[in-house]
Amino acid sequence: MTDAVADSPATPPPSPWERERPTRTHSAPARTPLSRDRVVEAAFTVLDRQGLDGLSMRQVAAELGVTVSALYAHVSSKDDLLELMYTRLFDGFEVPAADPDRWQEQLLDFARANRQRLLSHRDMARISMAHVPFTAELLPHVEKLLAIFRTAGLPDRIAAEAGDLISTYIDGFVLEEGMWQDRAAQQGGASSPARPDWREMADEMQNYFASLPEADFPHLRALSGHMVTDSSDERFDIGLQIILRGLASYLPARPDRATPDDTPPDGTAPRT
């Protein structure tokens, strides 16, 4: 034994008020447990990056750093996962109580909100088209939407079809927007306009239609300045107005019947 060791003070015994501490170990941090919500979030990440054609259970598992088999404790199949993603879009969404004096305004708000939800993730319109909203989570929304149609006074046959008609319009419109976004990304990156109504394309189309022989194409020439509008928002709203005015034509005549709030530029009024 060396002098240094011999001169070292002995370790004192633990005091009666000292807390017992666990032995320190150097272990890896605990992993966040896998859950259905995490699987859905990872699926959205893959969808936004690779699109619906690139979304697979293998890609979702890789995003989470787990095996594919681990996913099946939370989702039964890819179709089940897509349904969960579709349902997730409507978290926090509420259809308002039916107001017969504001039914057209309520439907405009409903359609605009749904379009924005579909635009929030790549290819969601394609997923929406393949899924019906008759799950336990979405049936209350369908019920409230039907209430708006029926409370407004639409005949039952028309009310039964109107919701699907509006949803199909929204899906188709957003699907077109997504296709042009993908095309723009492939052609030039972030600076390329992502919609078919960008100004350069609009000018080209309008100039082309205006240059057509009037004897052969009188209507294309006459409408050349209206064929492509300034924004997708405007095109979307005009399409909605066409649908709502068509629905309004089925209502019983009433002298105080309100017309849509957003009157298109031509100023025409719907039948009431």
C-alpha cells in the first residue's frame, strides 16, 4: 500500500438523512411508443413527400423506424390506413346547425372549408374519392349537412343527391389543382405556378381563342376573355354558385327567398 493511499480519508458511512439513489446506467433514451396517431402522422409525411402512388406500408414503417409488421398492431391494412387519414382531415370540423335563411351561405362555407382540407395534403382528393363518409366519426357531419338541405326546403330526392354532388365537385376541382401542382413541380420547382389559371397560361389561351376565325369559332372568340379567370378561388366559387342556383330552382316559390350572397360578375339571378 502506498503512502498516498494510506493517507486518503476513508469514505464516510451514509448519513441517516441521505436519500438512496439508483445506480446510474448509460442506456439509450426510451423510444416513443408506437400508436395509431403516430402511424397516421407518418403516413401523411410520406404522402406529402411521395404522393399516393408512393405511399406504402413499407414506406410508413421506414418513416417511423419500425418493421412493417409493427404497423399491423394499429392498422389492419393500407385501405384502413387511408380511411384513418381521410377521417383525420375532419378533426375539429363542425357543420353548423341548419339555418333556412342562410343555407346557401352555409353551403359555401362548407365547400370552401372542405377544399382547404383536401389541399392541406398531397393527393387527398384521390383518397377522398375512394372513401365514403359513412364511418361512425363522419356520420354526424353527413346528418347535419342533410339537415341544411331539408331545412332549406329542398325536396327529399334532391336533398339526398345534393351532398354527393357538392362533394364530387370539390373532389374533382382539388384533383385538378393537385395534378397541376405536380406538373409544375416536375417542370421547374417552387417558382412555377401550381395551378392551370396562372397568368402566363391565361394570356396564351385567351390570345389563341381570340385569334380563331370568327366564322368558324364565334363563341370561343366571344368568350375568350372569360375562359380562364384570375384565380382558382374565383373559379371554385363560380362553380359553387352554378350548383347552388340549380338547387335553389327546386325550392317552392317564396317572395322573400334570399339569393346567393356572392353574385357572379354577370349579375344574373337564380330562379326562386
